[in-house]
Amino acid sequence: MSTPTSPVPAGRAGRPRSAAADAAILAATRAALVELGWSRLTVGDVAARAGVAKTTLYRRWPGKNELVVDAVAELFDELRLPDRGTLAADIEGVVLQFATILARPEARSGLMAVVAESTRDDALRERIRASIVDRQKRLVLEGRARAQARGELPAEPADSDPGRTVDLIFDVVAGAVVHRCVVSGEPVDEEWVRGFTTVLVSGLAAASAG
């Protein structure tokens, strides 16, 4: 499956960036996270695993924090919103995908590590927002537009703030699934997803009617 390219810091002038090197570095970062954990992972170890020089890595990422964020972001870029015929079915499909990604050790450990570090690092928090949160809001925009085209949701009033609505929907979905998968450790199975989707779609319908 093709995935959007993760945004990385602009490199120095000179030779063009190598997509193969980028992919190898991000894959090596995820492998190191699983094997070593956040505290023992080093840029040098990642470079050795990827078969590149440390200078090559530093031309792309300024440090470990940014590297891990982009390695995790690449996993979430795999998310797609399937067209399953109804808003509820579409939501169920993407939630199940999201839970599958979070079940991967590299996604779970990487996400929790950078979130914990971001409580002490405002720049890292912004990186998470730009590389993971804002990029995945595309799914909410796509799903809402599709539901409106089907007549399942009305168009937003001219005086509404669509960005605020997108933020709220994303927060509800992401917060619920991350809590279920990572915090409570309970299964995100089809039964739970159906119940969650019923609550979410009912809330969207009520908000639209109001």
C-alpha cells in the first residue's frame, strides 16, 4: 500500500534526498523501538541498522524525538477511509484499521514514548500535531464530505466553524480508540466498534439537527 511521504526537515543543499534511505531509516527506528525501547534507542543505533552514516540521518532529522515521531507517523499514514456505503460502516472500517495499527508494538511504544516526552517539549508536541494529528484529520474531512454527498449529514451552516467540528470528531475517535487499546488494554473488536459507532453517529445526527 502506498503511503504519503512523511514530512521531514529540509536537508542541506546538495544531493537529492533518497527515498530508499528515508524508508530504511524509519523502518530501523521502529525496529529499534521494539527491541530497545525509547530510553535505550540512539541515533547511532538507528543509523547502523539502516546502513547509513549518522551524518545522513542528521541531514534528515535533527534528533531522536523528531525521528521517532516521523517513524510512527508513517504507520498512521496507512489509514484509509473505506467506502462501505454508509457513514456508520465507513467509521467502523477506519476504527478497526486504527486499532490494528495500534496493536503493533512499534506503533504503541513509539506513540506513547513521544507523547510522554512532549509533556516537557513544546516543539515536540507541535511535531506530533503536524505529523500525526493534523495529517490524520483528512479522514474526518473525507468521511464527512462523503456522508454529506450521500445525504446522511447536512452541509455546515454558512456561519459555522467546520474546523472546530473536525477537531471535535477527531478527538472523540482518536481518544476513544487510543484509550481502549493502550490505556485500558481492552479489545477493539467488531462488537465494541459497532457500539462506539452507534454512539458517535447518533451524536453527529443530534448535532446536525441542533
